[in-house]
Amino acid sequence: MLRFVALIGLALAASFSCSLDDALANAPCESNDDCLGAYTCVKTVHNSQVGLCRDDGQCAVGQQEGCSTNGDGTCDNFLTSVCSLDNPQDCYCCPSGTDLVAVDAASGTAACIGNEIQNEPCDGDAACGAGFTCTRTLEQEAESAEAETRKEEQEEEDGWCRPDSDPGCAVGAQPGCTTDGGCSSGTEQVDTAEGRSFCCERPTASGFSVHVYAVAGDGSSAACVECPSCDSGTPCTELEDTECIVTSGVCGCAPSN
């Protein structure tokens, strides 16, 4: 089909005395068969299905989705400039609504990525796609391990999609992650005896409260547990209160002085 379009372009070029180069340059293509002569179909990692006919083997700077911007940082064809977070000098032309770019070093082009996938649940990197990593907190890793130990069906989506430029857990939002001064809906801030604060999922039943019982080695996330109310004192774990008297599992009660 696109080859037919290219042939029409040639006919029009002849009719209006345009050169062959003018007619073929940047014509849409699906394969080299759609381009003629010395032209090849050049694609970017953003669009591996449709490319442009080029005589230099390079993507169309400033004009093609996923290709680098013009020298002045602008883009044509209603595309917008989006720069790499790792290298702000590297900017690429993308559709409007793009927030991130995942640069492919081999081709020198980029995949344009919207923010709709960020912080979405995932079961692995493949579920997030290019430019994102499936990140699990210590809490989410612990939940998966506990489900496997009990031979229960593990949740299919136990991590969150995070951009490769910031692959850590979502501060203040993801269960088990550190807090930035507050926690999102469905979670609450829990403090440890060392002064660290994490966001833990709120208790699912009355008579229980949520507590931190383990912290990752780098301090970026924690594992939480629901502890029952105490007859005297307050529920706690050893990480929250060094004087906590553990009575069951990792849960205990603080002395009621």
C-alpha cells in the first residue's frame, strides 16, 4: 500500500517537474520495498511499524517521532521536544502528551512514553514496557513470599511501574516506601525507633493497627504488619519501640508505665 503511495508521489513529481529526491524524501514506508533507488525505510524505536524513506540511512531530524530535535531544539509536524532525564542535552521529537523518553543507544532514537503507566501495578518489567521498571518494596516482596509459603495464589500484580530514570519506589505513595511528609490514600505513616518513616497500608480489620517490622538494607522501604490491640500498653514491634515485649510473631506490646 505504501509502495503504491510512493509511486503516486513519483507521478506527481513528474507532473509538476519536481525532482525524484523531492518526491521520495520522507515518504512514509513499512519496508525498503516501499522506497526506490538509494532510499531506505528508516524507523525509530518509537514506531517500528512505519518509517520514512531516507537517502542517508538516518531518521528525519526534527520531523520524525523518536528522532532527535532540530539544532535549535525544536520539532516540526506538530511534534514536541522531550529531553532525556539522564542527559538533558539529548532531546527528541515526540507526540504531545509525552513525559519521558527511553533512548536506544544502538539506533540513537528514542521511545516516547506518556505518564499513564507510571505507578501502575505490575508483575514484572515486561508488564511496564520500555522506559520503566517493575519496582517492589520490602513490603510487597514480603507479601509475595508469605503467599508462596502458605501455598496461596500470589497476587499477579505486586509491584509498581517506575521510570528507569527514577526506579526507586514511589515515595509517599507505594506501600512500604518512605514518606515525603505524608502518605497517599489507603496508607498511613508509621515511624520507627530510629526516626525513619514509611507508608504502610491501613489495617483491614478493626482492633488492629499497622506497624513496621523490617527495613531494607538501604533504608528505602520497609515491611509492615497488622498487630492486634493490647490489653495494656500499645501494640508495637522491636523496630518501633526498643522496649517492646514481643508476644506473637513480630507483634508485641509496649510496657504500660
